[in-house]
Amino acid sequence: MITVTNRIQLKKGMGEKMAPMFAKPGPLQNYEGFQKVEVLVSTQFEDYDELSVMMYWDNEDAFEVWRSSDDFKNSHKRSSGGEPDPNSPVITSQIVIAKVAASIARSK
């Protein structure tokens, strides 16, 4: 299993407002190998909020099928025709792909 985390710095106060946008039902849920999305909001920073949009996939090949799909491209279209929107709350964004090397869960 892998995680794909999009670490997004947002203008202060925008984290809670933006988080639900990343967990809406859509075509992503129908892709082979997709497991789930979790959206974490951190407001601890003085100058910005940070979202960690964590996607869980069976493997990197499955993620790459999604990433190269028309569904992915359509979900990431900019309303400004590809140009950066000066009114966007996004400051920076970084994708981190990691293999799940160890985990533990609560015992029942």
C-alpha cells in the first residue's frame, strides 16, 4: 500500500473551509486500487493553514492510472483557463508519495 499526500499551504483561515472539497464523492472512488482519502487540517502555523490530503492506494501503478486519466485532469482544471488565479487561497502545494512500511491498529 502507498499513500499519496498533497500538502497544501492555504491562506490563514481557509483550511476548514477548503477541506470538504477534497472528500466529495466522485469518479476517483471507482478506480481500481483506490482505498480512501483523508483530509487533515492544521491551523498551528502563524501565517497559513495546511491541508494534508492523503490518498491511500494499493500500489503506485494504480495511482498513476488515476493521475493520467481524464477524470483526474477534469477534477484539477483551473477555472481561469490554466493561469494562476490571484484570488486562490492556495499558497503552495507539494505531492509526497510514500510506501506504507509499518502500521499498527487498535486492538479490539
